[in-house]
Amino acid sequence: MKILISSFAFQSFAIAVLCIDLGYTHNENHFYVLASITLLIKVIAIPYIINKSIKTLKVNRELNLIINGYYSFILSSVYIIMISSFFGENSNMYFQAGIFLVLVGATILVGRKKAITQMFGFLIIENGIILFEISDVQIPLLLEAGMALEVLILTLIMGVIIFQINKTFDTINTDFLTDLKE
């Protein structure tokens, strides 16, 4: 779990550095604000909240995977090949990376059984959306701040839900939720 948290924080930090570079290159202040929001929420706040949840829940690594590491690697390679062949060299690199992150996030969301790991799928998809935003589209600053706040609130809500799932079922493995009946 620590590697997953560190990888997410590093990915978010790289996006923040990219925003700072784009702000400097294009001389636009909204990139600096997006970098600040990303640093505060995704590099500091969310990893702190998730680390605290993991310590409270005493979660270790996930051993029962729907899609194991080998197949995840193959799927990631297929995603890269599909994106490069479909968009080619004419497309914006940030847009292509955003599509890749959305696909990888969806794979993590579907391919993992623990709810806390699935939450990282959502967070990685959101990082892909940020890359879409900085590729070509200029989203107003108010929407950027709203999106960042939404991600923070969703992380807090997921933390509470995961805690309640663990309290009720003594596990955060979502396979046990399929046994629920009225």
C-alpha cells in the first residue's frame, strides 16, 4: 500500500511540476494555481488521509487480485500501443498521457478487490482528467478549484465508507459485498 500511495503522490507531484513549467512557459497564472492546488490536496492531504486510514484499518498489501501485476503490465502496454496508433504523433502528448491514466485508473478500479485500492483507481482517473485539462482546454480557475475540492471530499467520504465496511464485515475486500441480500 505504501508504494501505491507514494506512486500516486509522485504522479501528482509530476503533474504539479508540469503545471508550473506550463505557467512559466505560457505566462498564465491559472497553471500556478492548479499546481498549488495539486500539491496541497493530492501530494499532501490525500496521502495523509489514506495513510491514516490504512493505519486505522491495519490494511496490508492486497494479495487476491482480479487482474494480477503481469496482466496489468500487458494491459498497460496494449493501452500505450492503442493510444499511439490511434492518435499518432499529431496529438498532444499531455492528452495521450491523460487517456493512458484514465485507462490505467479504470483497470485498477476493476482489477482490485479492496475498496481502498479501488479508490486509487478514481484518483488516477482524476489525474488523467487534469492532464486533459492542461492539454488544450482552458477550464476556469473556479472549476479547477471545485474539482480539487471534490476529489478531497470524495477521498474523505471513501475513507469513512471503507472504515464502515471494515467495521461491519471485518474486511475491506469488496467480494464479500456480493453476498448481501435483503
